[in-house]
Amino acid sequence: MSEDPDARKAGDADATTEREKAVTFRDLFAIREYRALYISLVTNWVGDYLARAAITILVYEQSQSVLLSAAAFAVSYLPWIIGGTLLSALAERYPYRRVLITADVYRMVLIALLLIPHTPIPVMLLIVFLASLGTPPTQAARSALQPLVVGRDKLPIAIATNTTSVQAAQVFGYLAGAALASAINPQVALVIDLVTFAVSAALIVTMVQPRPPAHTRAHRTHLLHESAEGFRLVFGAPTLRAIAIMVFVLTMFAIVPEGLAAAWAAESNGDAAARGLNQGLIMAAGPIGFVIGGLLINRLAGPALRDRLVRPLAVLSALALVPAVTAPPPPIVAVLVAISGIAQGGVMPTLNGKFVLILPHGYRARAYGVMQTGLQLSQFAAVMVTGLLADHYWLPLVVGLWSVGGTVALGLLAYRWPRPATFTAATEAAALGQPPTPAPPPRPTVATTSVTPERP
């Protein structure tokens, strides 16, 4: 689906708002290609979380090492940290549909190798790392393809739907993966993961139409240069930079309870069964809250109200965790984390929607790579720093004071948040194919246009 640029007049913000108000979930899922992308997304994520839980248990059963099992879980994040932006830039060199299919098949083959009995643990970790290399181009291609499929008017609700669904998939995948691996066999979860890749690839093959790549071979530059263009675009444009910093800071402070849940549960109760339950409550509370917040705010609030809620909800995401300093029992901690998750679920889809609408076609995959790399780094740094502090100081005090710092930082960012007119102008420029300024000049390419230009 595409939107005729001639039908949209610059500055017609009221008409845009009315169109967005009229968009429903029924309108969104009426689009055949979106249904394929959505089911592919959900099955991918459920399979990934099933596999992560199963691989962690499989490594622990073979090694009896907590460190190695943690490494098996963490290794899947390395591709984003090491080369996420480069791998995302690849998605714009080839048709997005081909990238999605190739990555699904690539990961399916590698995960199948984990089913070989008595595979040494170092080999298992290497296979998980290699399989994870397919994640950045997959997510970048899907993010860049989505506006072409749903159009600009349905993009905000599509992003909100995807984001909340991923959080739900995380909760289900972790619980189901751990249950299958513990009660039956870790290989069962891995087989299900293989099936999800096959289903995802089949959906893309049969229901998503081919489109030309964002950049043809004739107009490509060095991959490092193209990756650097993504950084210049995100951090050079005031609107994109404001969104990026807000997202990085918000997640940096909201992720801490999940990252320290195991230690928090262990310190609060000596009983092993109670510790496991408390850890599960704290870890699941954030994603559950995110789903609730995403559904409530993005379904019941109109676009204008969602924009006004960005600043207070961002501050609330950290403020809700400040009472942790009083060392409440784990169920209360889970409630605080859930409140923080509701705030995140209310604000993150709005920020994501603004970010994508400001990006012109041809830059989305690289910008997505920049954002995901920043997210992984910010969350990794937050968990490591607070974990190091909690080794030397009382854990609730660390989390509470960390959240106070987050409240102050997000309050300052909220105070400096750009005016709505600034975002409107940047969105209208992107609708005309102009990158936000200052930014790399648009590369003239035949691939981004056809007889009728496709303006996502």
C-alpha cells in the first residue's frame, strides 16, 4: 500500500489527525501483507524466546555453570553491539522481502545444528552467536518494509500493535520455553523454534509482494559509509536526536529491576521455590505492564493526547521505581515494575511512530540499526553498573537512587522536548521524500521510485 503524495497537502495536520483517529485494528488487519508481517513477527519472537530459555537450560544441564548459562543467554545480544548498524545497512542493499526470507532460512539451518547430540558447549555458543547475526537485518528490513505496506496513516497503530505483541511474546516464550525444557526436553523447544522460522518464511514468500531495494548496486557506497550515514541522520536531526536520547535514557533506567531480579529475589527470601516465583514476578511484570499500557493508551487515546502524554509518562517510567529504596517485598516490587511498564507501553509506541514517520524511505533500516545498537548498549551498561554497585551496597538503595537519577534525567529531557510543530514539519518533509535537516543528502536512485512514486 502507498499513499499518493499529491493527496496530502503540506501543513494539513488536521486532516492527518482525523485520518489517524479513524484507523482501527480492523482496518490494520484488513491489509493482507500486514497480516503476514505481523504473524511472521510474532512467530519469530515466540520462537526466539523459546529457544533462549531452552538453550540456557541446555547449557546449564551440561555444564552446571551459571556463568556459561548466562553467557548462552547474553550471546544473542552481541551482534547488535558488535555490528548492528552494519548488518542493518545490508537490509537496504537488497529487497526487504528477500532479506526476511534469507534470514529465516539461515537461522533455521543453524538452530537445527543445536539438535545434534553431545554438541560441545563452546560450539553451541558459537552457533547461537552465528544464528543471532540474522536478527539485525531481519528486524531492520521488517521495520523499513512496514510503512510501505500499511501507509503513513496506519503506521502509528501498526507500531503500537507490534510493540505490545512482542512484549506478550516475550512473556509467553520465556515461560513456555522454560516449562518445556524443564518438564520435557530442551530439544522440543528448539524444534518449535525451527517450525516458527519455516512458518515465517512461508508467510513472506506467499503473502508479501516483491519490491525493489532501497539502494541499487549502482548507487551503493562502502558499507561503513552507509552505516555512518545512519548515525549522522539520527544524531544530526534535532527531532530524531530528541527521540533517540529519550528512548535510550528511558530504557536505561527501566531495565534495572529485570536485570537484577535474580539477586533481588534471592536477597528477599531464602526459600528456593519462593525465590523462583519472586524472580518470575519481577521479570514478567515489566512486559505485562508494557502490554497493558500499549493497549490502553494507544487504543483509547487519540493522537493529540498521546503526544501530550509523552513527557509525563516518560518521567513516570523511572519515578514509579523510586519507592524501591524502601525495600518493599517482591510482590510490591512487581507492582512498581508493572506501573513503570505501563508508562513505557504508553510512550514507546508513540516515540517509535514519530521516529519512523520522520525518516524518508531509504534510511529506515540504517536508522533502526542505530536505535537498536543504542538500546542494547544502554541496557547492558545500566545492568552492569547497577549490578556492580549492588555487589557493594544494599540492592534496594541502588535501585531507588538509580531511579531518582532517572527521574531527574527524564524530567530534563521532557522540559527540552521539541514543540509539536517541530515534529509536524519534520513529518511533512519526510512525506515529500526529504530527509530531516541537517542530514545526508538524498541519494538519487531509480530503485526508490517507479511509475507512481511509493511514498510510505
